[in-house]
Amino acid sequence: MEEANKIELEKTYDPKKVEEKWLEFWIKKGYFQASISSQRPSFTIVIPPPNVTGSLHIGHALNNTIQDILVRYKRMKGFNALWVPGTDHAGIATQTVVERELLKEGIKREDLGREGFIKRVLKWKELYGNRIIVQLKSLGASCDWSRERFTMDEGLSIAVKEAFVRFWREGLIYRGHYLVNFCPRCDTALSDLEVTREDTKGRLYYLRYPLVSTDKNGQSETSRDDSASLHIIVATTRPETMMGDTAVAVNPKDERYKHLIGKEVILPVVNRKIPVIANESVDMEMGTGALKITPAHDFADFEIGNKHALPRVQIMDFKGVMNENAGIYNGLDRFECRKQIVEDFEKEGILEKVEDYSLQLGKCYRCGTVVEPMLSLQWFVRTKPLSIPAIQAVEDGRTRIIPEGWKNTYFEWMRNIRDWCISRQIWWGHRIPAWFCKDCEGITVSVEEPNVCEHCTSHNIEQETDVLDTWFSSALWPFGTLGWPRKTKELEVFYPTSVLVTSFDILFFWVARMMMMGLKLMNDVPFRDVYIHALVRDEKGEKMSKTKGNVIDPLDIMDEFGADALRFSLTALAAQGRDIKLSLSIIEGYRSFMNKIWNASRFVFMNLDNVEATRRVVSTGLNLSTPDKWILTKLNRTIQEIENSLEEYEFDKTSRLIYQFIWGDFCDWYIELVKPILNGDDLEARKRTQAILVRVLSSSLQLLHPIAPFITEEIYQRLRELGVRMSSTDEEETESISISSYPNFNKDEIYEEAFDEIEYIKEVIVGIRSLRAIVGVHPSKMVDIILLPDNKKILEITQANKNFIHSLAKASIDLSREEKPKKAVAQVIEGLQIFLPIDGLVDVEKEVERIKREISKVVKDVELTNRKLSNPDFLERAPEDVIEKEKEKFEELSLKKHKMEEVLQKLSEIG
RNA sequence: GAGCGCGUAGCUCAGGGGGAGAGCGCUUGCUUGACGCGCAAGAGGUCGCAGGUUCAAAUCCUGCCGCGCUCACCA
């Protein structure tokens, strides 16, 4: 007896014992650091930077699992793989969080002043900003942590300034007085994208604006007459804005109002005369067909106001409080004002009626406050010229969007793009590099802080207090992180990046803007592919949210089930174009899979009695058995399919393939087939089998590694202890599975014949097991089975694999009979009848039922096939091979039907 | 209003013009020398509905129904 190996695996896999260890190992060894001097092709991903304030949620887990799969796969494939990690300063979000924190101490940010507040935020970031990075690491993310970046770090700050300055000089950035979305709670302007529309129940108020009646002398007087012809009724959802009305617009084609165009109405409350104007855009069907125009507080009205040169009257301040232009309502909050005004108007007879109305209300996407369109001086990016190359790049495929369906969404948005308001009235962020001159009012824009105004050389200059939209800096991420605007080796080697992995909800916010910025500033697309993955929802398909209490916290999951189980679950569900409904039971299921792999390995370890036998894991030169050939064929086919699926971003398919191979092929069949050999006396055969076991196990681990890095590393390291090395000859490359080379498809390991043979034997075994179950034989009891093959070939195959049938079906096989036994239950498969003789113990009636059911199924198929074959059109038009196949099918099924009927006949005789 | 996606086994989902698939759940049997987070054998489906194209439709086309999402200044 040879020396028993000393490495034994525990009975159950415990992720807690291994994950942290390998994490540290990988990072310490620097396996994930990319090289700028490598000759190998590069593969680059930049992480969608999570908010520094953030904590890992399930969406991050999915997003980063997918990126990690790609990076680990490419790294193993020999690419110079770089995954750049980092975080985003998340202006409004972070400021809000810190402000809330301060408020607990009774401090407002104004109390600290700008500098003091920024210091406070930085302190906060130091304390909590690293949290999500630690969490990403624990997920197993194989980022190059030595290159971690932050959107507010020095390099990226320079990038932001540089981009701003260039855009300004080219006229791509301008400053102007426009109507913008303003959040009174966050106290800042927002871009269009930062406003979400929500279905809200509101009311439609009908207001009566008296006409100014003009007498023959041309003098006007106010009419208080209630008769219909003397006023216009306008409908509005926002009566409190009426003080800002500067016109009433009607459609010029509208017969009801035609005669009033050019006349004036008197605006209640403020008693201002405003004109009735004609505008095509007014919908006659809508409301009363007369539209109050409030250019300073409504986007559509702003447009109309411009066309007709109407004055803009602002009636509230940036906090949403009514100002002096609101007359008696001065000082009231906008919603209180609405209440009050409705009450007052009702009394005064100005309010004609009120209707329930549902509308899409714009709300701040950060805090949910109703957004107020406000007239203010802001900075904008002129997006049209930037969008054109960004559209072209996707049109001509320089950047691919996967799944393709999102292309349309991208185009749709890009083609209708509007200028981007980039200034924010907050403190936390990149301060706009523009200085105003107090003497000449000129603007100096510069990367370096200027001493003088570039227009009049005055020293009396002051920097803009606004900061930039966080997405402005995020848009520079793919090249800013690689050193831009410096001309770095990194940019040369790693730009354009290979793929961006993200979810569709930031397609416009981020992806589109990176495209525009990358093409403008780098003169090339920021990434070759954009892979858009699903949203993770709860098991009912609802969005996870803290308020609903249906969140699945990835940290809890990793703690309970291990990072690998979580990663595998997300991967298995990551089908393109479909949301992920995640539940605990799914994760439990894949935890079982991890345990299965563990135990398959445990089995292998237990059956390696000699290190020599396992040192080399190559299979060439061995006198392979049929099952060996079968599993190698299956392995190679799986390798090929996995590779395809990964290249196509079909991650669900990848995980299914691995799952099926490891569990369905390797564990359920190969290991079982091979057990007698391992327990047998044939030393050569045993050694050979051990080699194949190790070979298939290690390849499986490698295939699985990108999805489940921890368990695969753990088992791999244990194999190493035994002296097993992965196929690479380079000792360094075998230190860790994460840098070993990914299995390659090898056509020399495809054995068609052996493969088909085992597939057939599997059917025989299942057939026998089925008979055993029917008769109710105890699993441990051996049965006698009679096989009647149709032809010599089947006879040979069954004969050659008799011992496998014997061990897997617990059956002694008799192949020498020439006729059917008298009393037996039977199974018919292609080319073979399987009999299990009985002593009348079986429930004949039940068995007759079963056979009948099966016959009727076959009959149905036979008829269907026959119908096809007797259809002249089919024979004429269907392709040759289809007809051929159909004929074979017909033969086979007819034969089966015939045999089954015979079986039935025999059974009836017993009965 | 425009656009997109999805309706396949009880549940979650693959598949995608020529013999309906997986996992979970369910039923039955198992202290099988890797694993009960397991093994084996089963039951379970007019592939949303109606038309059309085709020799052939779960699969392609059209319409409808249901669910979801995105975009849009409709008072």
C-alpha cells in the first residue's frame, strides 16, 4: 500500500475560513497590478465609481461581479488586465449627508463657512469613505488597488479644470440667464436628468381673468362684470404662479378666442394688465384652450415668452418662498401660497371650478422635493456639437452597446439632447475655475488661479462660488484616471478601455457623457463595448428599497453564504434584457453548488494515494478509458461554449455551463463511473484515473474561478500542496489560480465515439434504475437484468461497458439471452430492450398503466412524424437532412412502439 | 403621447423555425465509504390570446390582452 495522502478536506465548505486569507494573499502578491511595459495585449475596465458615502448594495454586487468575471477571465487568458477602482465625490449626496450629521450637533454649514465645511466633509470622507472599497474587496473584486482614484483627488481635479477651460475657449461652455430646474431643499440647480417625473395627484384650477374692456375712446376700464364674454378662464395646476403671468395665450385658430387676441386681461391680486396673445403651441382641447403664461416659472411658458418678448416676473425666491412680486402673498411658502390663494379666489369668485387631475410632477432625484423652474445665471455645456461624434461612434460600431436594444435609447436621447446645466450652488465639488472681474465684469477662465483679470488686468477678481455637476467629473473618468491631461504611458497602453459595465439607469447620466467627453478630449471613444446589465429586484420583482424593507444586503449574504455563492447567484440570473429577481432560496441553492464542488474535490483528494501520479495533469500519452475520453470531450466542449458565452457577455449561460458540467457530468457520472477503478486492483488504471480526476477538477476550478474566486483558490492551493501544478510550466504562474492560464479548447481531446458510447450507456443505466424503482428493489440490492440488443453494435457497446452498468445500476447483466423473459418489467430504449425479471411481486395493473401511457406518447410522435413524411410538400421543400432525420425518427419510434406493445402483451399474460 | 422589454412546469428563468429544458418546490425510495447544502426514480406544460407567413411556428410577422420600464413642456 502506498502512503496515504495527508491532505483531507473538511466535510462542508466554510467560506468564512478562507475568503479573507486569499484576499490578502492576492493583494500582497500584487497579482492584480497591471503593467505599463507589458508586451501582452491590454484589457481595461474602469469601475463605475460608487459614491464615497455609499455602502455596497446588491446592485454594486452585480455590477462588480460582472466586471470581475471579465477581468479575471482576461487576466487568465494572458491579457495585461487592468481594472481601475475608485470612488465618486457625489456632490449633492455627500453634502446632504454631512449636513445632516452637522445638524445633529446643531450646526449649519453656513456656520462653518465654506472652507470649514469642506474640511468637515474631508474628515467625514476619511472616516467613512473607505467603507465601500473594503466591501468591494471582500466581494473579491480584482481591481488594481494601487491605482485607486477619487474624483476629487488632485489629478482628476486638474483634469476637470483642463476640460472646463478647453470647453470654455471653444465656446462649448457658456454662462447665461436661463430657466433651470432648481431644488429648493438642496438649494441648487439641477440638470434635466436629475429631475424625475412622478405621477402625482393634483388639481386643475380654473381661474377667471377679467378682460380689460376698451371703449370707443380707446380708454380702458376694468370690468367686474361676470358675464362670460368679459373674462377669460384659464386652467392651471399651479395657481400660485399667477402673479408671475405676463400673458394669456390662445391658439390663433381657436374661434372662441380669436376676437380677444390683442386685447388685455387684468391679473387679479397684482392688478397688472397682460395681453392675450396667439400661439400655435396652445392646444385647443386642453383645459379651456386659454393658457396662462408664466415665463419665469414654466419651461413651456419660457419659450413662448421668448417668442413674444414677454417680461419675466419672478414671484418666488430660491427657497420656494413667495417674494414681493407676489403682492400680499409675499413671504409665504409656495405650497401654502397655493392653499391660501385658492381659498381667497374662491371667496372672490375668481375661482371658476376645481377638478382632480393627475400630472407628472418633476421632483429632485436626490431628495424628492418638487423641483421649481427658476430663472438664474448658470453655466451650461453646449451639447449638440459633442453629441454628433458620440452618435456616429455607436452608429459605426466603434463602440458597441450590449444588449443592442439600448442603442435606440442612446440614439433617441443623444439626438434630442439639450444643453447641460453644470453649475451647482453647493460647496462640495469641483469649484468652477472662473473668476469674475469686479471692474470690467469680464470672466477669466483658467486652470491656474489667475492674479489679474485677463480683460482689464484688474486685481479685483473673485472666483465663482458654484461647483460643477458631479457627472462633469465622472464623464472624464475613463481617461482622467489614466493621467489625462498629461500624456501618460497609461493612456497609451490602456485607452480606449475595453468595456464599460453599468446598468441602464445611468446610460444618459454617465455613459453618454463619457462618450462625448472622450471623443472630444481624447479624440477616441472611451470604451469599445458598453455592457448594460439588469436591475436587481426582490423576489416579487419590486425594486429594493430601505423604506419597503425588502433589501437583500450583499454583506449579510456574503457573511452567511460566502461571496462565491452570492457572485454565482447573481451571475446565473444575469440574463440579458431581463431584471433579476433575487431571493434567498436561490442563493441557498448556489451555496449548495459550492459545497458540491468542495465535496467533489474532497473525493478526489481522498482518492489520491500518490503524489507522483498527480504531479502532471496532462492527459496525453495515457491509455484513456471510455469514461476518461467522455469526460475530456465534455470538458472541452464546455470550455468552448464557456468561452463563447463570456465573449458575448452571456453570463447566465456561462454559469449554467459550469454548473451542468461540474455537477451533472463530473460528479453525477464521471466520478461514479470511476469509483470501481479507484477501489480496484489495477494500479495503472488507478493512476490514470487519478490523473484525469485531477486534470478535470483543476480545469473546472479554472473555468469557475472568474465567477467564484475564493473557493477555487482554496482548493487549488490544496492541490498545490500535493504537488499538483496547473498546465503552465512557469512556476510563478502557478502560485495562484488567479494568474494561471484559463483552459483552452483542445480538439485532440474530442473523442466522438467514446462520447456517444457513454451517453448511450447512461441511458441504459437510467433505464435499469427506473425499472428498479418500479419494482421497488432496495437500492443496495443487486438485480439481474436481461438486455436484448437490436444489433451487433449495441451488443458490443453494452458488452464493453458491462462493468459500468453493473456498478452504477447495481445489476448483473445477462447479454446472452435471445428471447424475452416470461415475467419481467421492461424498458425500451433505442436499439435495446431492458428486462428486469419479477416473481409476480409487482403491481401489474400499475405497470400496464405506465406502459400504456408511454405507448400513447410514442404513438403521438409516430403519427406526427408520419404525417410529415406523407406530406408531399414536406418531401419536396424541406431540406434533405431534415427529411432524413425525420425518416430515422419514424423508424426508431415505430420500432419502439412495436416493442412496447410486445412488452404490454407479456404483462397482460402475467396479469 | 412615443419608444423598449417581458408573458414557457407551482415559483425563478434558459431556449428561439423541424422530437418542450434547467434550478427550486412537490411525490416516492435511500445511514450508497465525497457531499442529506446529498443520491436515485418520478409527477407536472393547448410555450398569454387571435390571425398570418411557411412543407413545418413556442420560435418569424400583425393585432389584441396583461405586466414592467424609459423618454416627452401638454395648462
